[in-house]
Amino acid sequence: MKEQVRLYRRALSGTSVLAVATLAFPLVTAPVAFAKPATASSTAVISVYATGFNNPRGLKFGPDGNLYVAEGGPGGTNSTVGQCDQVPAPVGPYTGSATGGRISKVVNHVRTTVVDSFPSSQISAGQGGLVSGVADVAFIGNTLYALLGGAGCSHGVLNSTNGIYRVNGNGSTSLIADLSAFQQFHPVAHPEPDDFEPDGTWYSMVAERGSFYAVEPNHGELVRVTTGGQITRVADISASQGHIVPTAIAYHGNFYVGNLNPFPIQSGSSKIYKLTPSGQIQPVVWGLTAVLGVAFDHRARMYVLENTTGHPFPTPGTGQIVRVTGFANKEVIASGLFLPTAMTFGPDGALYVSNKGFGPPASLPDGPGEVLRITVPD
């Protein structure tokens, strides 16, 4: 899995790409009837906050009070075969489009487009055509920034690069930091040789102390990026932890990173790791499964988004959110989620979750993805 479902494919360990593709992707692309409805705990309430998203991913509230949502987009059909290294079949080669990756804003529960000029790419049609594009969003001051994970020649999009982009007031975008180039010139200690993605699969980003901190699952690292474009590796996670597929990041005095882990999914095998700003890493929460989100509420309680539970491969209707209530103790807040991909707390204290984050076919302009609002019990 990539950023997004790609991350699952890239989390291979002793399982062939073919095996994962044939076993996992039919589940991902199953009809909605395959999934059970989302349910909340006795004191939590789930409602649909907004609809119409194509492969929704990271989401944040802006200084204007509105919710901004990163979207993978609809994918594309352009090929770069023969022009650069390709992802091997049957998952590759990728195809892509120079546009379609999108950021949306939700105003009064209605989705509106902020920008849709980012690349969007997808794996081979025979394996489901799973899509990546804009992975996450963040604000510094009043300025919106995007983390791109579906660009680059290896994603079927020529003359593009994964990186952090500024969204300008006139709707144009400016590349701030070229993360594709950074990874190509600064390899990590222990990349997965059978599953290497030249442009990376950037997934999550937070803005803290005037800089961005972004996590990349395929290579396995956390980097710091200034608004001036300086990139510094905070931690080579692969060096000490191996190929654990780090995905989600939150900041609460230190950085907290969740991992997806290799396939097949083993219940309870994922963790939350604490990373200090100087790069020291240690696990602090165990017994989690397929983590794609982590967040803290106003009482400093940790919440973890699990994409799939109880199944060896991505399965609609089995995602859930748990609250960490103590050492090795967890409380299920919401369950039955349909392949959720990210979450954030809103100014109202509720959780907002990107649901149907991959799997259902994209359509333009409005797709099948949605954002859920989940009240959090005290």
C-alpha cells in the first residue's frame, strides 16, 4: 500500500506481489453491500459530515474553521513504460494523469474544490486500479500546503515529483520541497529490495514549530521540511525497526507514528512509536492492527485509526477507532468503518474521518468517498 492502499502492497514480507494482489484487491473493490454499517460505542455518535470525495485521505481544519481534505483523485491512463523504472507486474506498471489529484474544502457540509491540478495515479487495471494523489494537507499561518504521494515517473506521470507544495491564493501551486529527489539521493539503511518505490509513497504530514514533518512508508522515514524547502531526515525508521511501513503521524510534545506492518495483516502486530525531535524512537503502544491514523484529544488521550481488523487483507466494514486508556488497554470508540484512511480532531472536539478512502470506483466531479463526524465520549 502506498500512500493509501498501495501501502498494503508495499508492506510485503514473505508474500509475493501476486499473492497480495489476487487476495487483497478483490476485497477492496467489492460492492458496498460487502461492508456492514459503521457503529459507535454507547456514548459516541457517527454521522456523515460530507460526501462527494474521490479517494479521500489526510484532512485538517483550516484557520477559517472549514475542513480541508486531500484526495487521491480519479487516477489516469498515461504510461511511462520505457522512460523510467516501473513497478513490476502484475501490480505495475502504474498509469497516471497530470491533473485530478485534489484538495477539497467543506463549507456547511458541502464539498467544494480548492485545487484539482495535482497528479493522480493508479496501479494496473487488472489489480483494481487503486489510486493515489494528494496524501495530506497542513496549514502554516493562513497558507495551505499539500503533501503529494502519487506523482513522479514511477507513478506514470512525467515531469512531476512527489513533494510538499504551497497552494497559492489564485489557485496555482508551487513546489516547496522535492521529496522524490531527496529519497533518490539519500537512501535509507534498510529499504525493501523486492518492493522499492523510487518516488516514495508519502502518506502523512503535520505542521509544527513552523516546519512540516512528513512520514514515508515504503522507504521508512520521517523528514522535516522548512517552508524554504530545506529537507532534513529526522529518523531513518528502517535502520532500527526494519520494514514496518510507518504511516500515520501526530504531535503531542513528541511525534507519535503508527505503522501498517507487512502482509498478511496480523491482528495486534502494529504499534505506536514515540519519536523525539532528535530522532530517538521507541514503541509506546502495542496490540494494534493496520494503523493509518493517530490523534490526541483536548485531554491528551490518544486515538488510533485501524483500517482493517479481523482479516488478513483490506476488508470493507472492519475499520475501527480505539482510544488508548492505559498501558495495553484500549476502548473501541467506533467500528464498522469502510476502509478509513485518516482522521483529525475538529474545533468542536469531534473526530472527522476519511471513510471509503479507497476501493469504490472514482467518478467526476463527486466521488463515493465521505467524511464521517464521530462524537467522542468523555
